Amino acid sequence: MSASILVVEDEEDIRELVRFNLSKEGFQVRAVATGEEGLATAEFRPPDLLLLDLMLPGIDGLTVCRKLKGNPKTRGVSIVILTAKGEEADVVAGLNLGADDYITKPFSPSVLVARVKAVLRRGEADEQAVQGHEDVIEVRNLKIHLGRHEVRVDNGPVELTSTEFRVLHFLARRPGWVFTRQQILDGVHGDNYAITERAVDVQIVGLRKKLSTAGEAIETVRGVGYRFKE
């Protein structure tokens, strides 16, 4: 069965352009104009992927993203942000809330389709990894369970976004190795991920804060990047 996609975009021309091009690729597409409709539709029947405009009337896109990622029923939905502003702060905020990728308007239909397919492929790869491995990493008071997508510190659960979890797992599975910010981006999101390296710094800060004392295991290597202590 083809993947289901929900488009939340208030501009009718863009909404129809996205719907038409994704439908032409065989996806099952639903399209709504407001954040309120997007939340209700996604909760009633969670899609495989949500294309979410940030500048929406009423409930804005970042709030929609936060609510979906905070709801156990919709937490696993992949989210691609659509933004006309091209402002790094908005993109970083969305990624920190759990979004998987972003596309800046104006965009070509071919780029849109390629990015959507790439996010869906990553989701399938994550699911296969979960089904095929009981990958558990334990370092002092930190435990990372890939199969359960779970992180625990001092045996207590830690809530991470999907991106934060990927960054932590990427570093922790190779303790002692030093990675540049670009290597982390490539390892977590794939090659040619179009976002500045500052996003990695923001995610590392968020990780250290959420992990409390266990966050000290993530070391900054000045002039290079980051590593996970051996």
C-alpha cells in the first residue's frame, strides 16, 4: 500500500500543487488549510508523513508539530516543515520539536517529491533496524535502547525528539570517535541535508540538558566537533 500524506497549508495554490504532484507519484494525499484541521485529521487517522506549513492562521505550524509529537497516537508521524521565511531559527525550532526535514518556499515539485521519499525511506530503515536488532548501549548511568526507541538515565525515562535520539545513538555507538558537525548531520539525516551545522550545536545543548549528569558523556572537541566518552 502506498504511503499516506497529510498536507497542512493555508495557501490554496500551494496546497493544490503539493497534492497534485504527490498524488501523481502514487501517494494517498489528504490536504487541509488550518492547523486545527491538521491536528484533528492526523489524530483521527495518523498519516505516514505530514507536510506542515509554519505560517498558518490560528494554530501555527510549530504548535501543531509540538502537539503531534506530544501525543502518543501521532508521535511516530514523520513531519516535513514547509517554510517561506527561510529563517534558520524556525527550522531549528521545528527540528528540535521532532520534525524530520524542511523545504523552503518556493520549491520545485521534483525537489518536494525527492525530499518526501527520502524521509519515508529513513522511516522504513529505522523500522527495519528496530525489528532486526536488539541494540542496547549502556554507559554508566545511561541506557539507550534502539529497539524501544528509549533512553533512560538512572533507570528513569528521558523524553527525546526523534532527531535528538538519532544524534545520541549516532555518537554513543562509536565511543571515543570524534565527528564533525557535518558528519553528524550526514549520519543522522543523510547526505546533502540542507541545514546549517549550527543545528547540531542546538541539538547537543538540548541533549545535555535533558540527560542531566549523563550529558557529560558528550564532549566538545574544540575546532572539530563532538564525541561520546569511552
